Amino acid sequence: MLMSKKGWIGSIFLVLLIVVGWWMVSPLFLDEVVDEDLPTTIEATTNAEETSNEESPAVSHSGMFVDGDDTHHASGDVTSFYTDSKQWVRFENFEVTNGPDLYTVLVKEGQSTDEGTILGKLKGNVGSQNYRIPDSSSLEEGDRIVVWCKAFEVDFGFAELFHKE
């Protein structure tokens, strides 16, 4: 027997509900672990400096991640440094509550997160990772690096940056 029009619509709605439900709920119990090395230009600099007994690339800013709210937790360290005229931020010992549609955002003092500069999709909710600061931006004391859920406009965690002396 063929399905009625209501049956087809109900089936399509159920499939869509399952897909959207999985997209929203699965990150809550699945971790995306990433262990990214330093960018290759930094590795080359670090290796050359180690052999010549010089210091590794200088850290310009640093901070620690804190929770976005009571439901969304974040921890770990963020540092920034220059190499080959490019500025980077690096997350280490990083962990944040997983969720859908997470991005890494540079937020200037006085800006809301949705006004900030998106550095890219979050590569993983656990582990070390690097993000390039665009040439059109630079880091300043008081800036924040935010893990932001774009779909629901929720901050999952952030690190306020302080100038490293």
C-alpha cells in the first residue's frame, strides 16, 4: 500500500528532526581531539634556534581560558607570537565543552563577540591548535580570544590577553 501525502510529510519531518537533533546533541558526548604542531615556519625557527642556543619565538601576549557561563566550560592556555611577519595564537592544554558550529573569534575591547574577527572554525574541543591573526588585525592588551557558537550566538569560553613582558 502506498503512503499517503501526510505519511510522506511526516517521514520527511522525522528525518529532518533526527538530522538536526544529531547535529545539536552529538557534540555534547563526542570530543574532537586535535594535536596540531607549531606552524612549519615556527618549527624551522625553533629548531635552528635550538642548535644555536637562542630562545624560541617570543610570546607577545598570553592568557588562560575561562568558562563562558555555568553550562559551557573552557580551560587551557593561549599564547601569541610572530613569525615571518605573521601573528599567531596557539591553544595548549585546551579543553572546551563541545557544541555545534564553534568558531575561534578575536574580540577587541568594547566589542560583542558577533562583531569580532573570526579566526576560523574551532579545529577541536580538546588539544593544541594554531590560528593565524589576519594582517588587518593585531593583538592588544585586553583583547579576548573567544570560542563562540555561531548558530546560537553563545560564548563557550574565552581568554583575555595580557601583554607578555
